[in-house]
Amino acid sequence: MKSVKIYYQEDINKLTRKRSGEKKIGESVKCSINNWEKDLDKSNCEFVIIGIPEDIGVRANYGRAGASSAFKPALDSFLSQQDNLFLNAKNIFVLGEIYVEDLMKKAEHLEQKTKQNIDELRKIVSEIDLRVSHVISKIIKFKKIPIIIGGGHNNAFGNIKGSFEGLSQQINVINCDAHLDFRPLEGRHSGNGFRYAFENKYLKKYAALSIHEQYNNSEALNLFLKIPQQLFYNTYESIFIREELTFNSAIKQTINFVKESACGVELDLDSITNVPSSAKTSSGISALQARKYVYQCAKQLKVIYLHIAEGAPVLSHIKADNKTGKLIAYLISDFIKGREKN
């Protein structure tokens, strides 16, 4: 089974906007020459960038397609940043994409209007899970930190399962999101990745930062109340509306809940105000607050991966939207800098 679409040097060169007299990150990063597993194993890079250009999981959750469009503009923006003293570009390996072209084609004509089509979309998501977990487990076995960009939040399950397999132990996860993504085990989709990971015992402790109170169902909220030693959340309204705690103290709460073990870091871009996504919000955290979250997680936790999910530049009302890609590029840089301060 083909699991990775490798990005070679010529692919990276095409995405890097070079300028005379300057050096860009894309001119210093490492990449595969032939066999990605052997090349990655031999590499002394700490960070591995991998994209997931799919939106099948979002569609299987009755959401809007578009999350497949985030990786290329994000990578373009990241590789075209300056290579300077603030970030060590030689510590970064650009792997490429999880191969999903065949599955995207398979799902292309499956509209969300019938139960039969929804069931079929959810079966395809399970196939994506296998590919994601396979690649993530390999990267982690090579003692690298994957930075996973794009796709729906269904891919949290593959990230967690892959981490479990790579480490041979349960992991903790922290997630900044408007939603818990803890919907029932009704077939795989973007709204239940953490629930499946928890029920399969890949996920030990889960902390969700700044969820929106009226956009999470009672069943999920009640489950968190029943198992407070393993599941935790704070809400957007408690932070920004009722001002019961500051955003910085909310970050501290969630970090403290998961900090004792290896931890995956998740960020759903639908938590940020007006970022194009399948569930775009007009009332969320700021880009600055998202950057602080990612940086502090990398700095304070035993991080094993970063996943930036649900961005959908194609849904922007601006035709040539490069702002979403640029935001993701900032977040990648912040994560790497935080990790290097750890």
C-alpha cells in the first residue's frame, strides 16, 4: 500500500519563493532522496512536516469540504520564510503528503444527502486512519516529531493511534478547539476522532481548551464530568465572556492536566476568529492567542506531534487567499521555537 507522496528537492524548490541576497527556509530543509523511511531514519532532523490533503472526514460529519486545500499554501508560506538565527531550518525534514488521492477520487461523487453515502464516506475515513497511523508510527519510531498539516480533525485518531504504536504506550493529548470532537462511535468522521482513540485505549488523558458551550452536545459534556481524572475542558465563555479565568491561566490549566506524559498537540483552526474552515467561527480566539497556545505547549510539554487541522483556504471569500497558509506557517515556526526552548 502506498502511504506517502514524497516531496523531493525539486518539489521544495518550486514552493520556495527565493530572493537574491537572502536565504529562505526552503533552501535549508532536508528531504527524501529515494526511500523515505531509510532517508528519515538516517537524518538527524528533529521535525518532520507531513500534509494530509483530504476533507472526507469533514464531509462524513455533514461539514463543508475544503480542508484538503490547506497544506500546499501552508508549506509554500513556511518554506518562503527567512532562514535566520531565530529558527534552525536544517533541523526540519519535509516528507510530503499522506497519499489520499485515490480515496479522494473514490469519495468525489458521494453527496451527504443519503445515509448510504454517509456510511460510505465513513468507511473511507477508516482507510485514511490506517495510512495516517502507519506513517505517524514510523516517524515516531525514528524518534522524530511529526508536524501534521491539513485534513479534517478525523485525523487526530490516526495521529494518536500512530503515536501509541510508535511509543508502545498510551499518550495524552491537548486540543484547542471550539468542539470536543467526542461524538458517538457511529462510524469514523471529523467529530469523533478523540472518542475513538479514547475507547480504543490509545488515548490516556485528553484536555480541550476554550470549547464553545452551545456547540457541544450533552452526551459528550456529561461524559467529561463522569471521568474528570481523564477528561478535562474549559470553555470560551468562561474565559472571554464571564472572565472567570484569563486565557493564559486556561492554557496553564490544560497543560497541567496532560503534562506528566508524552503529549500530542492539536489545534483546530475553527477555534480562531474568521479563519476559513468547515465550521468557521465569527467569535473565537485570535491568531495571536493560537500562536501563544502552540508555543507554550511545545515549550512546556513532552510533545510528540503537532497537528493543525480543518483549515480550508478554498472557502475564503477572497479568491487568492494566502492568509490561512501564512498563519499556519507562523504556527509551525512557533511550535519549533517552543520545542527548542523546552
